[in-house]
Amino acid sequence: MADADTRNGTSGGRHRASRVGLSGRLLLLTLLFVMLAEVLIYVPSIANFRLNWIRDKLAVAHTAALVLEPGTGRVVPDALIRRVLDSIGAKAVALKMGNQRYLLALSENPPMVHQDIDIRDVSAWHAVVGAFDTLLWSRDSDVLRAVGPAPMGGDFIEIVVEVGPMRKAMLRFSANVLILSLIISAITAALVYLALHYLLVRPMRRITANMMAFHADPENPERVIAPSGRRDEVGVAERELAAMQGDIASMLHQKSRLAALGLAVSKINHDLRNLLSSAQLFSEGLSNLPDPRVQRFAPKLMRSLERAIELCQSTLSYGRAQEPPPVRKRVALEPLVEEVRETLGLADAARIGWIVSVERGMTVDADHDQLLRVLLNLTRNAAQALETRAPNDPLRDQIRITGRREGSVAVIEVADTGPGFPEKAREHLFEAFQASSRTGGTGLGLAIAAELVRAHGGTIGLVEGTLGATFRIAIPDRAVELDAHRKRA
């Protein structure tokens, strides 16, 4: 029960986590990024708004200074001073010219200054800091002293104003920016969401749904995704997924065939082994006959039956994980090739030519039975390919076996003058059930031959550019320890 609860809890957690899909995350990210961009725009904008507000007040004070005409000694009426101050919204206006500082207008009670700013020389950082200080920490009753350029060749003009009107104007500006940002964010997020949903989310959902369907039934070719034909990355992913699913479906189909073959072989193996054992008993009886031909062929027949029984006992060695390791010794190649010819039944037949060109006394460091199987599989395939052109002519239809030593490597070539392999068969030459070009063939012979040669540390391959098909086998001699060699010597 605990395990079941744990699994259910895990599944439920995954289900809850999947409620916020890719579309929702894209929408949230779009809103976040747009708002971040608006904040980056708002910060310098509010600082610039504050500076422009102060510049406007200084511009009005600049005009008022022209009206008040400092330095003339003329008395300015109080009513005019109040009108000037009201037009500026200032508590005081002063002008500095040379060494003289003129107080152009002053309210009844000079206020205490809380902030100072010189418009003529203010950095971007101080402008931003001052703007947020005004918004967040200043009170409406605080007083700001602002200094700007003066008219009539003066050094500067200064005004003293309350922060409250400026702060309220900044708040109105911030509210307008916020509303505009929300509208822009909503429109941008909707457009980006729709574009991404069409370009990415929908194709991803299609690919994901196809992968889930293929996972449920990978052997069904109908579950392979059909590429949409797009030329972007999504199209490349669809085409690669389709190719991978096709390969997997083909591989699973082949594995199913191999499993069915293994089941069939295991069913007939027992009875076949019994039949071969009976044939072995009959052969032993034949070996007692005095006929010279019987005496000649009976031992070879007995040996062939023993090999067949051993293969059946292992339930077709290729179907197992690996072949048994080779028991290597020096094998004379010419007698082995002659045994292959007799096993194929080509010793007395003149329908297919048999040509052997082996170096005199050549030996191969190999397992006798496994090397026999390799050559037998290759020559049987060659004979079957030549038989497709019946009636055969031994001058035209030939099997050639050559052998030579290249240092410590034995090189054997098995060639025929048949039609060769088509291009499709060459792509999977040493794979079971893939390389056969003959109707009814399985391609198992080449797969078994390649596995046995590799077990000897050798190589096997098809020689290009030859008439028919030519296979080259290279088997290196085993390394001999020097001390052991000296003891034997």
C-alpha cells in the first residue's frame, strides 16, 4: 500500500506540475520580460521628467527676472512679487550677477531648504537617485532649491520651491507609464504568445503526442511521424524523428523474426539431433563394408555427422550470445580446401570450375572446424550464385581459392565469377537476414563467417572492383612469448 501511495503521489505530482504547460510559461516569461523592459525605460524617464519639471520652473523664473530688473534700485510692489511667485510656484527667486546676489522675490516666511540641485551640472546617476528620493522618501512639505542658468549675463538663477507639486506630477507620470506599460505588455504578450504557440508549441505538442503513440506501439508503421515539410529546426527534428522511428520499427520487426526463428529452431532441434544420431549409427555400419569407395568416404561422412550433431546440441551457435572460442593450431590449407570441395559435392562434378592457388605447404594458425565452416559458407554462397545461371559452363562459372602468407598474416581469398552483390546487399553484407541477394536466402552464412573470423582476431571483407564477388580473409598468427619459444626450441 505504501508503494502504491508513493507511486500515486509521484504521478499526481507530475500531473500537477504539467498543468502549467509550455504555453503558460511562455506567456509568463513574455509578461516578465516586457515589464522588465518597461522598468528599464521608466527609470531614466522619471529622472528626466523631474529634471524637465525643474527646468520649466527655472525658465519661468528666467522670464520673471527680466521683468523685475535687478540692480535698478526700483522698488517692486508686493502684489507684483506675489504674482511672480505664484506663477512660478516658488517661495523665493534670486539672481547672482558678478559679486552681487539679488533677491528678486521672497515669500513672507523664508523656508528651510531640504534638497539642492544644480541643473547646469547633474549626472545621470544623481538624477535617478534624486528622482526616486523625491518619489519614495520626500514629503510634500519639503523644500527644494534649484539652480540654473541666469539671464542678462548673470552667473545663475535660483528658485526655492515645495516638493509637493513636483512629487504629485511625478506620481501622475508614473501612473500613466504603468497603465501604458500594462497595455503594451498585454498586447506584446498576446502577439508573442500566439506566434510562439503557432511556431513552437503546436509542433512540440504534435511531436510529443506522436512519441507517446509510438512508444505505445513501436512496431506499427502507422505510428511513425509524418514530417510537416518545414525547413527550420522543427522540420529537421521531425525528419530525424521519423528516420529514427523507422529504424527502430524495422529493428524491432527484425528482432521479432529472429525470436520466432529461435523458437522454431529450439522446437525442431531435439528431433533433428535424434535423426542425426540415427544416421551416425547407420554410417558406422557402412564403414564395415569392404568397398574401397565406402572406406574412403565413410570417415568424412562420420565427421560431417558429428559436426552436425554438435551444432544441433548448441541450438544453432549463431543464435547464442557468441561462438565458442577457437582452439587454434597449425592447419594445412590445401587439405582443408579439398575437404571443402568434397563437402560441397564439387569434387567429381564438372559443372562449376574449381581453381586452387595456395602457396606450397601454407598453414593457418586457426581452429580447423571453424575455418572449415568459414570457407564452406563462402564457397557454398558462391556455388549457389553460379547455379542461378544454369546450365553452367566450368570455363565461365568458376570458384577460385587463393592463399598466401604476408609476414605473420595468412591471407585467403574466395572468388567467383557470378553476378556479385547488388548495392543494397553490400550495405548490410555481414548482417543476418540482410545481405542475401538470392531468393529464399537468409544471409546467415556471411554473418557466421564474419563472427568466426573476428574470433580469430582477423578481418573479412568484400574486395571492390573484381569480377563477381571476392572475399578476402586475413588471420594473424598468435603472438608467441619468447621464453616459451626458446624452451620448445
